[in-house]
Amino acid sequence: MAAHAVDPTLQTFENDVWWISLIKLFGVFVLLLLLTLFTIVYERKVVARMAVRPGPNQVGPWGILQSLTDGVKLPFKEEIIPKTADKVVYFIAPVISATVAFTAFSVIPFAGVVPMFGHQTALQLTDVPVSVLVLLACSSMAVYGVVLAGWASGSTYPLLGGLRSSAQMISYEVAMGLSIVAVFMTAGSMSTSQIVAAQAHGNPVNLFGWEVTTPSWYAVLLLPSFVIYCIAAVGETNRAPFDLPEAESELVGGFHTEYSSFKFALFFLAEYINMITVSAFATTLFLGGWRAPWPITWFWEGANSGYFGLIWFFAKVLLLLFGFIWLRATLPRMRYDQFMRFGWKVLIPVNLVWILFLSYVKVANNELSQQAKWFSIVGIVVVVLLIAMLWPAARKPRQLSVEEELASRPPGSFPVPPMDLQVPPSPRARRAVAERAPATVGSPEENKEV
């Protein structure tokens, strides 16, 4: 008989002995380091494949040890600290970024309850009733590392990159937090292990007399929240096409321009760990966590038991990481004003409307009959779609002609170059002297050749 998966509870973590917790802590630390090395090679290989290039292929078999050699090399490179830098903050900033990146992974569940050295323990470092808020708090703290790095460098471009990053991460963190509210409302818990357990089985729904089982994954049931979360996660991690704090065409290297050696390695490590964290977070909240997808569980009852959960969890994480890499290889960098307008004027309003709609659905489930509930939901959807289609678009001002623009310039403005691309000669240039016929001496008859 196949073994069934055992979901952990909060009591499970209280019963862990101290050395089991220490083993899990060390395991998470090593796992994140190995995943970072793998993700760098994974990204370079995938981007090279999309660009029809070989990619790294020199160090190790198939080039898989390239990121390891880069990681070993970085701490031994020369470290240059600007004279105008604030030494204490300059040192603390990368430490903050790397520390909060590691801490965020402490509440991610990798599998259910498994045997470990004679003890039953969950493959998760810890869990609390508000685990999701712990993750959001860690992502909020990551802003400090970037902003302080830009300010402490004592240079213009890092400061601009830090300011950009603070505005960007705060804006998209609001959208990310609102997208998670729908998960709280549906699962009835903020504990990551309980959210995974809530996606184990679908809920039966009576749809006009028909018994329909809703999908168990919140990525399907709460599709708008999942889409908004994925977009906000790309903006939160400063990845292309939202990598504006590190725009090399505008800011050299962004907030870490003045960093080198091991401190730069910490920023590099934090960026990739943040990618892995938001992917693991999306897997936990929307993709059923460590549970196998439906076709596999249909013919294999023990797919979620024991350590098998690790396979399904990391398969989903790698799929989401592929999405990050695909975006980087496909889309150009957005303009900063477009990026901020999209976050504040599109993602957040859509999120708020979606949360209000879900709140009404939960109230209608308890207060209205089945027929009245569905008719009212369809009516609300139709009204929202009509408002979205009939909403007046912003009118663009009439494009002025060149003559009108020149006429509207205030007196004393800078001179305008010619619009017909014909540059007048400079007054300082030498004047062209017309070619003259050679001087002749004597009469024409004397100059004739004999």
C-alpha cells in the first residue's frame, strides 16, 4: 500500500530537537549556494541557446563549473573603496542584502513530514502563523541594502541607482502584497505550510445545478493574482525588463558601481537568491507547493510522500526561473516613467478591484442562494468589463509642426540647428577663392606654341 503525504502543522516544528533544526539550517544555506551557482550557469546556457551561441563550455564538463570558478575568483580580486565613501555603511549594505535574502527562505516548505535520523520532521526550517509576512518583511528590508549602497558610495551614478531602486521596489512591493491578499482570503491562513495543504484538494461548487470541482492550485483559481504576482516579482528583483537600478546604458552599473571583490559578490549572490526566493514563494502560494501536479497523483498515490516532494518543488521553481531568463532574453528595458506608471496605474487598481470582487464572492456564498449568487457575479463581471472598455482614454495633445514649435519658443532661447539638415558654412572657415586663369605675359601670338 502506498504511503500518503503528511502535512506539517505548527506543532510539528515545536517538537523538533535542536540538532535537527541545526541540520536543516545548514542544509538551507548550502542549498541556496548551490542553487545560485546552478542558476547562473542555467541562465547563461538558456540565453546562449536563444541567441544561437554556445555559451560557457570551457570550465568543467559542458561548462557547468564556470560560475563556481567565478565565485572563487571574486573574493581574491582587488578591492577599491572610494575616498568619499562612508566606510561603515559601505560595508553593511551588501551584508544586509545577502542576510535578508537567506532569511526569507527559512519559511519555505520543501516537502511534507519525512523521517530524518530516527525523527519525524518537516522539510522546512520553521513556520509561524504569519510566515508570509516574514517573507514580505525580508523583501522590504532588501530595499535598505540597495539604497544604502548607493548613498554610501559617495558617487552620483550609484546614488541615482539607489533612488531608482527604492521607488521601484516599494511600488512593486505594494502590488505583490495585494496579490497575496487573495491567497489569504481563500486559504484562511498566512502559514506557508497550511497554504500548501489548502491546495491539496479542490472544492466542490454547485454551478446552476451541476457539481463542479474547482482547481486546487491557486494559480488557476486566482489567475489575476498569479499574473500580477509574477509581474511584480520581476520588478521586485530588479530583473530585465525592469532592471532600471542597474541600467548600464544610463548609470554605468547602478547602485553597485563602486563595489568590487567580495562585497560585489554579496550583491550578486543576493540578486540570484531573491530570484529563487520569489520563485519558491510563487510555487508555495499558487502552484501547490511541494505537491505533485494532478496527472501524476491520479496514477501514483505515493507521489507526495517522503522526499518525493523535493522533486516536484524544485521542478516548479526551475520552470519559474526559466520564465525570468526568457524575459531577459526577449524584452528590452522599459523606460522609467512607463515602468512606474504601469505599477501605480495598472497593477494596483486591478488588484484592488479583484480583491473587492473576491470579498463579494465570499459574502455571497454565505448570504445568497446559488442562483442569485451566480447571476449577481455575472452581472458584476459584465459591469466591470463595460466600464473598462468605455473608460475614456487619455487624449494626446496635438502634435505641433516645426514652425509652430519654433514660433512658441521664448525670446533668448538657445539657437536651433537647421531642420533641413543643411548646415551653413562657419564664419570662421576660410573663404573659397575662385579659380583664376593663369596670368599671361605678352600678346597672345607670343604665347602660342611653335
